[in-house]
Amino acid sequence: MFENLFIFVVSLLLVVKSATLATKYSVRLAENFCLSKYIVGFMIVAVISILPEAFISINSALKGIPAFGLGTLFGSNVADLTLVFAIIIFFAGKSIKIESKILKNNVIYPFLFLIPLTLGINGHYSRPEGAALIIAGLIFYYFVFKNNTCRVVGGQEGNRGKNFLFLILSMAALLIGSHFTVTSATDLASAIGISPILIGMLIVGLGTTMPELLFSLKSVKKKDDSLAIGDILGTALADATIVVGLLAIISPFFFPQKIIYITGTFMVIASFLLFYFMRTGRNLSKKESKLLFIFWVIFVLVEFFVNK
């Protein structure tokens, strides 16, 4: 048991560290191509930020426990949309400003989380349903990306090769860490007699939010609020659509319907609650961050009693 615990902790730390480095070099690479800060956050950093839960979920699917991966994805999203924002506002000591273009470009954003719930209401994801989720995610990303680039300024191309190399190396380390995170988490759950899905939702899911949390904290301190918001929103959307879709395409799977009814419902409510707060005064205040934190605590308690 202690050996599994040690491997689990080390593997999860490797996932967090390698994902943080991947995020760092993806930002530098994006800046080489002169992308706007919001696009860097919503698309480039978000794509890298989903790698921990994506690799963990794919590994779980290949090992025949896709429900572990699905629980990790939905649990991570609830934490991203509530706890992560609460922590950022707490440490920043100020409200987060919401630019009007973010609200304008993301009118349908919360509704997109209803797609994986609707398709998975029967406790099964098929390959066509997986393809539909991926297409839905990519279409939304396309419209966000459209008209948000700029021309490359001379001298920005210089470090593309170096940044790309370090990005690939950090992603390789991330892949190794995700493999051992899944195997050790499953063994640990068996040893202590709890559901692996619970570990995926609460422990692994929380751990995989670290890259976007650390990146967003740095962004807010630099007064790049849009970069932080874009990262978190983009990560959650990609998890709920593209990554879940990839799982279904790799191996269509059945899963406990309570993941949809409970975890999925919490995820959807969190997205609508977050956007409601964003639209009130066009910022996220300290009071609203406390409410988001309380919502996450309620989620944890419900999941614990349902899956213990």
C-alpha cells in the first residue's frame, strides 16, 4: 500500500511539473507566432493544460477502466470552474475583470457542457457520439480563434525550435507520469477499499488542475486577467468535449450513470453559475469567489458520500 502511495504521489507530481513546463513553452511558442493573449490562454495554454487529464484518461481507457478517466475529467472541470477561480481571486487579493469580448464570444459556452451529459445519459459513449463531441468542441474553438491573430513581428521567430523541443520533452515526461498515476491510483484504491472513480474525481482531478492554476495565478499577478480566464475556460471545454470524445473513439465504453447525474450535473451548474457571476458587474468579486468555493465543497461532500 505504501509503495503504491509513494508511486502515486511521485507520478502526480511529475504530471503537474511537466504540464507546467509544457504550458510555459507553449506560451513562448504561441508568442513567436504573435497570437492574442486571450487566444493564447483559451486555445494554446488550454490545450497543453488538458494534457494531464487527457493522458490519464486515455491510459485508463486502454487499461479497461474508462470510468476512472471520465470521472477525472468531470471532477477536474468542476474544480476548474469553481475552486481554481476562488483560489486565484483569494491570492490576487482583487476581483478579476471580465472583458466584454469574452462574454460576447462565449454566449453559448455553458450550454456546450450539456452535450456530453445528453449523449451520455444512458451510461454509454459510442464512437459516433465521441466524434460528435470532438466536432462540437473544434467548431467552438474555430469561432473563438477566428479574427484573433496578428502578424508576426520581426525577431519573434528566433526561438521557435528551442521552445518546440522543450515542449515535446515536457509532454513526454507528462505521458510517463500519467501512465504511473493511473496504475498506482487503481492499486491504491483497491488496497484501501474505495472506488477508483472517487480517487479520479477528487484527488487526480484536483491534481490535474495545477498547471492552469499556477499559470492563471502568474497571469493575474501580471494583470493579464484575460489570459488566466481564457486558460481555465478553454481547458474545461476541451475536457468535456474533445477529450471525452477521444475516449469514446479509442474504446466505446459504459460507465456508472451517477457520473452523469451527479458529477456531470455539478459541472453544468458550475459553468452557468460562473458565467452568471461574470456578467454581474463584468468581474468576479471576492464574495462570488467564496460562493464558488462553497459550491466546490458541496460537490466534494456529495461525491464522497455517493462513492464511498
